[in-house]
Amino acid sequence: MLRKLEKIFMPMAEAIGKNRYLIAIRDGFLVSMPLLVAGSIFLIIANFPIQAWMDWLSSIVVNENTGETLASMLNKPSDATFTIMAVFAVMGIANSFAKQLKTNPLFGSAVALMSWFMLMPYLIPSTVTVGDATGDVMVKGLSLGWLGAKGIFVGIICAFVSVHIYAWVEQKGWVIKMPAGVPPTVVESFSALIPATVVMTVFGAINLGFNFANTNAFQIIFDFLQTPLLNLGDTLGAMVTAYIFLHFFWFFGVNGGSVVGAVFNPILQTLSLENLEYFRTGVGSGHIICQQFQDLFATFGGAGSTLSLVIAMILFCKSKRITELGKLSLVPGIFNINEPIIFGLPIVLNPTMIIPFMLVPTMNIVISYFAMALKLVPICSGVNIPWTCPLGISGVLATNWVGGLLQIALLTLGVFVYMPFIKTMDNQYIKEEAEAAKQADEDDISLDDLSFDDL
């Protein structure tokens, strides 16, 4: 089985490994990995699934003027990492791509961020109330949505195009040359002036075109990704389709939860409210598909149900790269945070992992749906349970002890689905580590090899 998978996926992985655009995306996302791991720690502390703990954090006011609480302060590290992750991605991708094009990576990152911000809308719709009158206004500022997951895809495009233009102008020799003796930093700064100006002009023209069309690049991309999801409803087919799209977007580095959730979550939340009313009053009917079904039974450990993958990495893999990442990702995974796996393994643009990454959540959804349809497991009550609540506990709170057992069974099944795929990667990494160790040994100089007989 492993040999067949290697024959199928390894050529694809090697082709991707040699593509400079995909290399830039892969290495660029790794820039945010240590920040995401650090942010995950604070996110777990701030949202630890004990209501008394969260209430206590919310009751401690640390700034009376602004109303900031200890809870909001503990959420700041996650806001400074997860919420603006696209900024780090654009910077990292441009830096990596600039190195491959043999140009200055620092200025490559700078022009990429500049071009990305030039296309970004600076107006945020808001509602203002003055007295008894309420009106909609446009407030000048930057939307955190565009700085986060919703803006990554545009950022990738901007990174490639802007660095390409910058390198092309530089290769043409259209740079300001300084006389000998000028400090290198000054020389580099003046050399970047004309290429950066050309990039700014090009993206300024692009932005002008979008404005003439009364839209912006960010909204067009976002709407295009949403279009296939507009007609989804509250059925098993809708749930499966939504999650196929969700994980397909994640494969390309786009936060599928944000894209799909913008359309699908309002439906799920409405169904959850109806479930809550049904359990409280007995009026109406309950729904299997709802927000809690998605949060608690579709995935365990985050998108792709990667807690199963983490366990498979720890139990069955031997390469240092995979086992160390698995150990590092276990605690965040228990609390349904998996960015270290998504961008660290990575899942993004990894053809070896795309099949189980999409298959395991789909399997979880189908099995859970029929378990509830056959009344083997109660449907979710609609009670809002924090998404960071570990499996087992969350299943009991949402349904009963049978729901907790179902979660554990699905987690275990997912481990064995992921196992052959991660073993394929593991075998490749073991070979690479062995070759690296052998090369290091050959490069080492031993005094035993020295002889004075030839002197």
C-alpha cells in the first residue's frame, strides 16, 4: 500500500518541490509558524473551556477608560497573529520569491506589502446612531478581515507580480547607481527607488481600474470563492459539499473556514437556535445539521480533523521532522488549533495529504449524520459550546455520553486513514535525514585522518 502511494504521490511532490512559485508559498507560510504556535498558547488560556474561568477573566477590568478586561488582553496575542496572518504570509512569500529571482529580499517584501495595501479598500461599512436616528456610513480604516484569511489569496498574487516587476526593472539596469565609497545600505536604498516606483505605478493603475468599476480586487476574489456556495442548504449534501470546498481552499493556503463560513455559518447558527428552542419548549423540530454539528462532529483538532493526523505522526512516524512537529502540535490540536500542522507539515500545497485531509472530515460528517438520523446518538441541543472544548467533553455537553464515545471512535478511525499517507512522507524524510547526516559526517574533519608521513 505504501509503495503504491509513493509511486503515485512522490513524483507529484517532487514536481511541486521544484516549482519556485510553490516553494515561495510553502516557505512564506512558514514565517508565521512560530508566531501562530505562540499565539495558540494564549488563545487556549483565554478560551479554556471552563465557563467559570472565562467569566472570571471577563470580570477583571484592566483599563477603566477603555473597558479592557483580562480576557480581551489575553486575546491580543491571537489578534496579533491569527487575525493579521495575511501580512506575515505576503511578507514571507515575497521574501522567498525574491531570493529565487536573485533580487533583494528585504525590498521584495516591502514592495509586495505596498502593492497589497494599494489594492486594499480603506473604507469599512458601519452603522452610526445619533439620538434616535440610525444610519449607515463608511468609516476610513483597514478591515481586519482583509488583513487576515480573506486577504491571503490576493496577497499571494501581489507578492508574485510585484517581485516579478521589481526584479525585471532591476535586471534591465533601470536603477540609480551611486559612486564608490557610499555606504552599502544607501546604495541599496537608491537602487530600489526606480523599481519600487514602477511597481507602485502598476498597482496604482490596477487599483484605479477597479475603482472605476466601483469595486476592489479583494471583494471580487472573495465573491468568486463564495459563488459556488450560495445555494447550499441545511442538508447532508450541503454539509459535505461545503466541507469539500472548505478543505480545497485550505489546500491552497486560503482559510476555508472564513470563506465558506461567510455563507454557510448563518444557516447553521439559525438551525442551532431552532434546536435550542425545540429542546426548551418542544415547539418545532430539531435539525441534525447545525453549528454544533459542524464544530463538534465534523473535525477534531481543526480543519482536516488533524488531531488524528497528529496522533498518527507521534505513534507511527520515525523521522525527527515529523515526530517533533507532532509533539509540538498535540496540545494545540487537543484544543482544536491546527495552524502549526497546516503550515508546518505542511498541508498547504502538499499533494500527499490532500486526499486524507478532505476524506476524514467527510467521513466524520457522514457517519455522525447517520448515527443521529438512526437515533443512535441524540442530535445537538443547540447549546453554545466553546470551539476550543476538547473532544469527548464537547460531545457529552452537546448530546450525551454516546456523543462523546462517537467523537473518540471517529478520532481513532481518522488515525488509521491518515497513517499510510503520513508514513509516505515519513519515509521520504527519513531518507533525507540519513543523507544529511551522511553528508555532515563526510564534511567533518577528523584528526585521525591526518598523516605526517607525506610531509
